[in-house]
Amino acid sequence: MTTIAINPSLANVKKINHGAKTPVNRHDSRVRLTPRGRFLARLAVITSLSVLLLSGFAAVTGASAGSTDTAIPTPYIKVSVKPGETLWSIAASIAPDGDRRSLVADIVEVNRLKSPELQAGQKIYIPTRP
């Protein structure tokens, strides 16, 4: 196959034979990247390495979307406050023989309560203890 290329600066015609084994002027075929092109090339390399690194980390740690492992029980239970309930009454019902003061302090801390007053219907988390 023969292709004719015209060099506009010299206005002469060159005949390029793609099947011949003649040396080619490499300076005409060199790719030159603009600063934006260099940035995009680096970005593509960094992105692909990041994806590779993250997928390797996921494979090593055993993370998977459809894991069939048993769920770890949460250290809290969520309760809805009934009318007339207080932090002390909730603590007494959960730990009748335990220290209610520390349980009340834990409930206040976990729920970030600003005051010890509760509203009926309010959802709060109660720490479970082994």
C-alpha cells in the first residue's frame, strides 16, 4: 500500500511505502505531550495503581459484598421511651442487681444527652453488658 504525504512547508511530495524496509525518520513520528497530556497520563497511572492497591487490600483482608459470616452483635440495644419512664427506671429494668449510676452515666454518654429528662417516644441506645 502506498501513501502520499505532502509537507506543506516545503511543498514537495514524498512517497512513503509501508511495505518497504527503508529507515524511517524517527523525528517526524515522535509523540510530544503537552503539559495537560502529561498530567492526564500521570493521573491514569496513579488511578490504576490506586485501584490495584485497594483491590489487593480487599483481597487480603477478606472483604466481600456477599459475606456469609455471622454478624457481630452490637453492644447497644435501641429502645423507645414509654410515658413516665426515666433514666433511673430504664437502668433498674435492665440491671436490677447492678450499679445503676454507671449505667445511667453510660446511657447519657452514648446518647449525648444534654439533660436527664426523656420524652415519651424518644429512641435511645442502651449499652449491653456481658
